[in-house]
Amino acid sequence: MTEIGFDDFLKVDIRVGTIVRAEPYPEARKPAFKLWVDFGPEIGERKTSAQITKHYTLDELVGRQVAAVVNFPPKQIGKFMSEILVLGFPDGDDEVVMIQPTKQVPNGGRLY
């Protein structure tokens, strides 16, 4: 593992947002959903695809707050342009468990 300085950490802009829309992504190589996340007025709504189908259903995603990196350049994921990276940890089967605050917080808040 490479050590980084605090200035390196500050370069990664991790914000909290609320999933406002979730759709299937049947064209994806691995099972995934398309997500639209609201990060408040400063950043707005951004979209991504996420391989989170093991632990989440479309119905339970809308309204859930998540943490995401918002300052990566957009990346083409199949036919879908991803603008953020939703963060999570692997479970025992290497499936994604998303990071979320334990209490409701304002959208757009930066991790520190």
C-alpha cells in the first residue's frame, strides 16, 4: 500500500447524495443498475452504473443516500456515460455493499 499525504486525500471529492432514479441496465456485461443521484444545488444530479444487484432492488434504491466520488472525468460504461463512482465495500462473496450515512444529512456534503 502506498502512503499518501493529506493534500492527496483532498483531491478526491467524496460527497453524499440521494438516489432519485434507478433503472435496470440489461446491456451491461455484469449485472448492474443505472442510478441518478442528487448531490444538491452546487453539484446537481449525476448518473452512474453500479454492480449492486446482489444486495439491492430497484424499489429500495430510490431515496437512499450514498457516498460517491464526484470529481472523476465521465467514463463510458457500455452504452451509458458514468459521471460518478458510488462507493462500497465487498462482502464475503466480493459483492458490493454501498456506503451510506447512518443518519440523514444534506445532499452535497463532503466527506472529511
